[in-house]
Amino acid sequence: MRLVAKHAQVGYLTPGQRPGCRNCKHFEQVRHDSPVMAARQACLKHELEVTSGGICNDHQLRRQANESQFAYLTRQRDLLERALLDQRRTPQVRETRP
Ligand code: SF4
């Protein structure tokens, strides 16, 4: 089986494809000219510093350059479906009190 087909079959996502601040429409990265200063990564919605791998409940995919509205909405739907499946598969841990 070809690798690409296998990836699609198992729902494989690279780190950049997984939902996170890095691909959220509210994410902003500002690079400095200085070689010693790290890029500033911020959330424009919540006005706070974030890391590219972080995520919150308000994540919304950023539309990619040259991506059609249909392809964008399909990608958003696929991510939501995957998150719903993950939620159903994850056993709910309940705290029991004596
Ligand atoms: S904190 Fe939430 S809304 Fe802000 S960039 Fe990250 S995922 Fe998007």
C-alpha cells in the first residue's frame, strides 16, 4: 500500500496539521531582526502570549493561501469529526469519593 494512501486510511496528521495555535486564525507570529531574540507568538483573540503547539477551546483553522472555501470547510469538519471520535474513545475518569 502506498504511504500516502495508508496515511489517509489511518487519519494520520503531521504536527503541523494537528489543531493548535500554529494553524489557528487568531495566531500571530512576529519575527525580530535580532538573531538572539525569539519570535513573538501571540493570540490576537485572547491577547496573550502562546506557543505554537498550544491550543484552547476557541481554536479555528486558518484558511491556507489558495485554498477554496469548500476545501477549508472540509478540513475544519474533518478535524471536528476526529476530535469527536477521540472524545468518545477516551474513557471518562471520574473521581470517586469514599
Ligand atoms: S489560544 Fe486559542 S484562539 Fe488563541 S491562537 Fe491559540 S488556539 Fe487560537
